[in-house]
Amino acid sequence: MKKTRQAWIGMGSNQGDRFELLQQAIYLMIDHSIHVQRISTVYETLPVGFESDTTFLNAVAEITFAGSSLELLQLLLELEAQLGRKRTDLNRYESRTIDLDILLVETEVINNARLIVPHPKMHERSFVLLPLNELIPSYIHPILKSSIAQLAQECIEGNSAFIHDKALSINH
């Protein structure tokens, strides 16, 4: 039997019905035996690293899952594809229907060709830190040795995040 582990998944969308895509991502996770424990507030943010006419909706889901971090990554990539994400070989940021990123897996540090955990840019992004701070403010980043609350306070990315008017649900 596989060990059950806890993780935090960053979710973002700036194409199509952004809110519905985030909601469908949660439902698909649940349908694939990922237990979604809590979901942060949804934030509306400007794109980071590229230009777009459409803002992002972002949230963080706190989950438990059975299996390895690489198995979780593979499942999230499959769910992205189901929701219309088309990845390109270009190594650049671009608009997307859905983005599901593994931010943290318990206190693990993973650095291989397929996966880096903690997410290497999370400490620079208010759209990750603000929702993560709602869920786990006292969690200590295993590399930076600062709490999520401290990282959120120190984040000077210059990217404003506004609370969206709808809340996501784990009931479907």
C-alpha cells in the first residue's frame, strides 16, 4: 500500500472560462483519488514573465495523495491536457487554459530533470504566496528556512493580486 502524503498545488488559468477551469481541475483531482482538503481564496493577477490581455485567476489546493511525487506530477500533466492545456517546446511563459504546479510536498526537497520541489520561483510570486499563506502561514520553506508568512511579507514582485469574487468548492 502506498503512503499517503500531503502537498500543495498552485493552480492558474488565463484562457477560456478561467474560474470554471480551476473548478474542473479540482473535480478532476478528486475523481483521480486526490483528496482535496482545502482551497485558498481565488486571486486575480497580472501575468508574470509575458504580456497578455487577460489576467490570471490563481489559487492553491491543499491535497493528500498516495504515491510518489513523480506520479503526482504525471497525473497533474494529464489533467492539464484534459482541460485543454497545450504545452509547447518553447521555454517561455505563455497564456494557458490551466496550470497545475506542485509547490510543496510535505518537507521534501526534490531536484531532478522532471521535478523541482519546492517550486523554484514560488518565493518570488505573490500569486502563489498569498493563497499559500492562507493555508499554511507557519510552514517553513525547507530550503529558504523562512515561513510562508515571512516570504509573503517579503515578496516585492510588483505584481498585484486581488481577491476574486467567487470561491472554489470541493463538493461536486
